[in-house]
Amino acid sequence: MREAKALGRPREFDEDEALAAIMNVFWAKGFEGASMSDLVSATGLKKGSLYAAFGDKRAMYGKALALYDHTRIAATVERLTGDGPPFRRIDGFLQTAIGEASRRGDGPGDPSGCFVCNAAIDQAPVDADAERQVQASLGRMETALAAVISELWSETEAPASTLRRQARHLMSVYFGLRVLAKAGAAPKVLKDAKDAALESFVTA
């Protein structure tokens, strides 16, 4: 992509880097809290270049959610369905929420919680496209959790409805932990909640 300078000479900019910067702004501030000035400052681009590359503010938000899904949610799904004992993968999934609390302020999105979780509260109730994107991301995570939970039933084929219920229970715990971490809950509080959730439906 190119942005026209005042003297008319084109300037190259990396669209992927710009979109990542846009995502981090919306992730930290939400849709209403993020101003065009914030987006301009984060990307180093002029408004006209932002609009030309990504559309209006609402379109930018949708693209930011899509990027989060393609990167952060995809990475979560990959870890859940990857190698290693299934119980350990589930424990690691919940542990990431506790990690957010201990890394407070050390990287993009900290302590902003989960962007999908934020969007579910911030924009899904008022924007149909945001709701669709949030539900798609949640659906991917639920399917991955159901798959790894099924591995724990090594000698018995669990009904699909049971796997889905347990996956949804873990999803609720995970997002609850993310919200608590964002609110500043102590790591021990988060660990206790995580351990109780694991004990409630499976034995190591």
C-alpha cells in the first residue's frame, strides 16, 4: 500500500503492520473508546490512507477482530489440538488467563484481556457483524475443547452433547478468568478457580 506525501511522492507502508496496530488500539480501548486520532497515531498514517486501506472505523474494527481470530484464536486452537497429554493441554488453556495477570503491562493487549471477550460485551450486542465474528471465534474454541476433552474418554465414547457441555463449561471458566485477570485479581485467586474447574469434570 502507498500513502501520498505532501510533495506528491508515494510512501510505502506495510498493511499487515498497520492492521496489527489498529487491532491493538481497539483491543485496548474498545470501539467507542478508540478515536481516529488514536488510530492515526498508532499506525503513523493519515486518515485518508487509513480509510482507503481499511474502510471506515466500523470496517477497521471488523478487520481487527478477524486478525485476532486468525492469530490469537488460531494459536489457542492449535495448542489445544496439538501434542501432549490432553489434560495438560486443557490446563494450559486455562493457565493462559493467569499468565495475563502476571504479565500485566508487558506486551500488546496486557492488561486488556481477550479481544473477543471484550468485543462480546462491547460491540456484539449492538453490531450484527461483530456478533457473527465473536460467535465464530467462540465456536472454533468450543470445537477444539470438545475434541481434546474427548481424548480424556479413552475407554468410553462420550456423547457429543456431554463433550459440548463440558467444553462450554471450560469456555465460561476461561473467559471468567480473563475478566478477573483484567480486573486485577491475584494469581492465587485465579489458580484456585482454575484448579476447581478442572477437578469438577475430570481427574488427572
